[in-house]
Amino acid sequence: MSNKDETVHPEARLPKGLFDVSAEEIRASAAMLATIRDVFASYGFEPLDTPAIEYSDALGKFLPDQDRPNDGVFSFKDDDGEWLSLRYDLTAPLARYVAANYATLPKPFRRYQSGPVWRNEKPGPGRFRQFTQFDADTVGAASVAADAELCMLAADTLEALGVPRGQYVVKVSNRKFFDGFMETIPELKRASREKRLQVLRAIDKLDRLGLEGVRALLGEERKDESGDVTKGAGLSQSANDAIIEVLTSPVASVVGPGKTQIISPLPVENETRFGSPTVTLGKSPILQEAEDELAQIESLVAAGGYSDRIVIDTSVVRGLEYYTGPVFEADLTAPITDDRGQPIRLGSVVSGGRYDGLVERFTGEKVPATGISIGVSRLLYGLRTLGKIPAETTQGPVVVLVLDRDRLADYQKMAQRLRQAKIRAELYLGKSGMKAQMKYADRRGSPCVVIHGGDEKAKGEVQIKDLILGATLTSIKDREEYLKKQSEAQFPVPEEKLVEAVQGVLARHKA
């Protein structure tokens, strides 16, 4: 037979940046999502679901990595030649929904939503092309009280998930602060909107890349460890130095005649700033707005008793273009390690901010909005590393063994009786013999199996084999104890007592 006639099999491989999800992961994620849902609902948010696919122009171009193919999203054309895209977050589809239904929605409109999103960007540690988000948004409220509330919601959610105070922090900043700051640098004051966004996105990577990484991105280019090159903002050395100075010094801004307020020192790991001069920014209306809004949020947070968990930190930028005011992030502060025990920077597990222009794209009218988003997979990883996710305790189903192929209907009835009693039960559907079926039940994590061969049928009985107890028999040295446990690990019961006997085994091993 020639090579041309040989069957070519596809390689069983995953696309980069995607991952399979195990049963254990699904159950842990579902439990976490249920807790988040309860907290969000307690704040009065209502559920909503939007499609995974939207018209590309409805999503807009707001992603940080616009140098990627398709502007950072996965896109394709439909039969009508219209461009469609997989949603890259849950916020842009919400803006489309609100614009389409604004007349009938209560104002403010408060919704929560969970679902997968997709990013067409370079994968890396903690960066996936598909991941799940859980959002809460308030649309139609201009007051920063809505932003403060979301910060409190983030804190309450983390604590409900078992993260104690002291092991997380919610950081609040304001995009207007950076807009005002860039007005003080002549090169950026004259710069295009695109260049300003490049600068913001470079600063947003401070916690991940450090000062030298940000400096490279503010300059001509940055080369990562793999050799890949990311084009920089192309700032002059003087503009680059001015930004780095702000990122490594306390920042002061004039808030009134003869009055100066320290906004906050920007924490940069392994940097010493003792004795460094305070950078003073000139007075401007937009800086005044930023300060006033941050002061209001700080006051509301203090009144709610959250000052020990929610702090003003002007290093928070957020990479998405559509943010227009307060922005916030929540980080786990306890040490996080990877599977090899090496420390890693997990990044923010909750993030968000104010986006007052998204709905306006559709309606032409100002509609204030603010929201937060939880990175479900990243938070789940962090919680598991911190020991907040219990080990898998879900038992497999009770397996009804098939010892006589001509009696499948009898075995099926037994499985159905167990299911009707709310017991997970499975009829073995393979072709193997009893020994292999027992191994199968072990691999399924079954607590027990039901045995009904010819001898049992003749006696009107079934045998129940307790697999959990049976696994401990080899460690028993005393003969009498061994025989006693052996009789408990496998025993006959009348057929009509099947359900009660299985319930007894399950009760014996109930956690």
C-alpha cells in the first residue's frame, strides 16, 4: 500500500491559550459562582444573559492589544457579509443591550452576568484566549456612590469566598488623574489619542513587567524573554523620565489656593523611595475632578467601615480604553505559587471602573455607567493556592454491575430504583467481566457496587460491596477485626432492601 493510501490522523492538541476543564474544576467553579451570585443578588443586582457573538461594530475597538490580528477579537463574516465577533468582555454587549432597551429599563439598571469571553492575543502565564468573567454593573447612576458600592461589593465577595481581611486589598484610582497628568507633559499634551492610550497601557503593565518593562514600552519597543518584540509608544527620553518619576514618587496635586494634597505613593516592588522628592502636578480642572471623586469614594468607604480593605492607589490604570473615571482592582495579597512552588504574580482577580461613553456610542446621549468584573479562572486558581477551595469530596455514582447480559432490563430497574431515591447510580455499559467492572467502579470513585449474579437471583438477594471500607482491609492485622470488617464491606440483602442498604453505606461515609 502506498503512502498516499495511508489514513492521516489529526493530532489531538489544544489551540494555544485554551484549556480543557475537568469535572473537579467544574464543580469547584460552580460552587464559587453560586457564592458570587448570592452576594451580587444581595446588593439588588438582577441576572442577564447576552449572546457570545455580537456585530463587530457593536463591540467597538477598546482592547489593549490592538496590534493583534482582528484588533484583539476573533471575527468572521456571516452570509450577509456582516462582520461578527466573539465578545471580548461582558460590558460592551451590556451597553448594546441597554441602548436597545433603554426606554423600558428601570433607571438605574443593575445587572449581573457570568459567561465565557474570548481574546485574540498572545497567550502567556495567567493569560488565556478564553476565560470566564462574572460582572456586576450599574447603568444610569452618575454618582461615585455607585463606584464606591462596587468596591464594597468586591470586598464582600472575596470574604464570602473565604479570603479573610488582610489577605486582599481593593485599590481605587481615577482615569482623569492620568489624563490630567499627561496634560502637564508637552509631548503628550500634543499627542494623538492613540499614543496616549499606548502610554496608559504601558503604565497598566507596571505590576506585571516592573519599571524597566514599562520604560521599554514607553520608548521604542520591548523584547520579552521569548524574543517577541512589542512596539512601544515612542516617547522621548524626557517624557519617559517624567512618567517614571511619577511612578516612583509620592504625587502631590494642588487642590486649592495654597493647599496641596498628597494623592498616594505608588508602590513598586523592590524600589526604595525614601528621601525622594514629591512630584507636584499643576492645577487643572480634570485633576480637580479626579481628586474630588477619589475624596468622595474615600469618604463613602470610610462611612461603610471598609477603609481597612479599600485604599486609594493611583498606580491603578486599567488597560481598556473605554474607562472614563474611577477605576479599581482587587488583589490577593497572600503569597501565590505555581504548581512547582515558585512564587508568581497573579494579578488582579477583580477589576472594573466607570465607562460613561459606551451606551452613548449607540444613542448619542450621555448614559453614566460603572461595573466590576471577576476573573473566575484566575480567582479560582488563587483560592485553591491559598487553601480556600476544599479537596474534591464528591463521590462517584453507585455502579450496578452487569454479570448476565441477558438480564440488562433487571439491572436497569435496580439503577432506576436508586435514582428515584435520589442516589447517583450508573449501569455498567461496557463489555468487560466482573474484575474489570470492579476496577472501573474504583476509577469512578464509586462508594459501592451492586452485585446480582445467578446465585443472588436464585436467593432473591443482592450483594452490596462497600469499596471505601474494602480498601482499608489490607491494613488490618487482627484476624477477628479483619473478618468483622470484611462482613461489613460485602454483605447480602433481600432485593426489596436494595435502596435502604445502599443508603446505609452512603451514610457510613458521609463527610
